[in-house]
Amino acid sequence: MSKRNERAPGIRSDGARRLGRMRTLPALLCAAAVTWGMTGAAHAGPPGAATTEANTDDDSVDVDRPLSTPPSQPTAEARATAAQLYNDAVASARKGRAKEALSLFRAAYEQDGSPEALANMAVIEAKLGRPRAAAEHLARMLQNLPAEYASKMDDLKKRLAAQVALVGTIRLEIAAEGEVFADGKWVGSGPFTSTVYVNPGHHVVRLQARGVIVERPFDLDKGEIGVATVMRADVDALVAKLLPAASAGPVAEGPAAPPSKAVVATGASLAVAFAGLGALGVGVAVRAAGERAKIEDGVEQFGGACPASSPGFTDDCHARDQEAGNETIGKILAGTGFAAAGVAGLGTLLYVTVPALRGSASPTAARLQVLPAPGGVVLRGTF
């Protein structure tokens, strides 16, 4: 296992690694293959070139945590953190703590995307008997290999082939839009092409789109390859089969329903009732106005006025004020009643004369239209 320079300045400002003080990639791959628990300096020699200690790894370390994508332009702080994590990983590996080293190498890679960390992760995964993860790391290295390591491309491909021979391979050729899952784990949003490595056994690739699911099952043994192809036509065919109303176009509107007798009767009754309330208000207002005028005339004949100018007119003026209040109440009742009657009458008239307000005639059976929508379907119909 190789070790980075202990100082952060060992990383150039342009993000490339200063390999003069660090192990080169081929040396890393070779040195990392030695038995865990190295006590001396890392060697670029064959496996077993270093002494070992007993494996004291902690089984509680999570080695299955998904690998996050590192930043394309890591900051100086991220690089310094990655360097420290890398060195801690080397120290853990020398103590025989492979899982702990793997976790630290993963954290270092997620900080700055170093190929050295990824290389060591692949070696550890292989030694832990996890060829699927080792293949994923090697494949990722080949996709993002720095130019200075281009001469080692063939060696990396051989290492990848050795791990791929121990697992199954599924090539994803997704030409339809939708969310793609492999064994329940999200892979990406189509369309795209990619490769996933799986342990030998039964596997299912699913694409979820437009409210349907397209499945591609596989039973793969070691070294076998399956191709999961999903075309847009596959999704269209399944939608047409399972959701026929979705491909039938908009629901045709039928003739307008005839006016409902119950609605017309209710509207007319409300109009009459409110009109009666208005008429009652008119009657109250007219009577109160007449009584008020009589009282005012009587007070004036005896030389008085309201408000009472003498104690003799107090009762008359009080009665006059009561009738004035009744007159106001009557006017309010009249205005409210006639206005409500007008609204009820006009609404009933429009309901009878404008077919669009009544909707289409209800069919003898319920109609259901299923329309595809992002993330699912929309149901529309008459029930």
C-alpha cells in the first residue's frame, strides 16, 4: 500500500498529483496487493513482500455505503482533507484494519477524486471477497483516468476483466424517458447507456415511466452478461395495453343534459320567497312612514317640535323615533329581499337557457379516462 506525502503542499495547485514524492499508480496497485497488516515501508514488489500483523478490523464499519461523486474542482481545503484521510487509511491498512481503510479511502476519494484512493479501494474490495465493488471502482477509474496514467490502461483493463469474471454484468441500453432501478436501487434517469455489475443470481432492471413499469429480469452466473434494452416503443405499448383510455384521446363531450326539474323548482321557490320578503319590507316601511308623519303633524299643530321642546311632547317624540326606526328596517328588508329574488330568478333562467351550465348528459355507466403525467397518472371521468 502506498502512502501520500504527509503535507498538503504535495498536491499541485492545478489538481494533478505530484508523483515525485508519491507512489505511481502501477506501484500503488502492486503495493496495495500485499497482505494486510504491513509494518514496514510499502514496497512495489510482489504480494507478500511485507510482514503482516493479525487482522484487527472492526466489523461495525459500513463498507456498503454508496460512493458519492467527488467535486470536479476540489478546493484546497478538500485536497488537504483528502490527503489526511488517505494517510489515515494507509495507517489503518498497515494495522490490518481493511474495512476501516476502505472507509477512509472512500472518504478521501469523495473529497478530491484521487485515482490513488480509488485504486486502493479496488484492491481492498477484491481482498475482502467483494469483486462486484472492485469491478465498479476499476471501471470508474478507466472512465476518469488521468492522462499521466494512460500508458497503464491495458493493465487496468486486465485487472477489471479479472474481477468481472467473478460477477455478472448488465449493460443498460435505455432509450426511453423514465427512472431506472437495478434490484430496487436507483441507477439513473433515462435515456442513457451504462453498465452495472451484480453478484451471481437473479436480478431485475425496472424502468418507471408514465404510470407503468417495464421490467427486464436476468439470471446471471459468474462472467455472464445481460443486456437490458428498453425502447420508447416498449413503454408506449405497455401504456396502450394497461391504460387504453390514455391513448384514446380526450373524452368526447355528449349532448347537454336537460334542465333538472328539481333545480328549476328550487330556484323559482327561492325567487318567490325572497320577493315576498321584499314586499314585507315595503309594507313595514310604508306603514312606519305614515305613522311617523301623523305624529309629527300632531306635534306641530300644538306648537311643538321634535326633539321635544317641552315636557308635554316627550312621549310623542319618542313614538315618532320608534316609527322612524321601523321605517329603516322595512327599507332594508325590501332591498335585501328584492335583490336576492333577482339573483335566484336570474340564476334559474340562465340554468334553463344556457346548456353549457348544465354539463353533458350522464351516461348509463361510469366513464374513466387515464392520462399519463410526470410521476404517475391522472384519472378523469364521470362517475
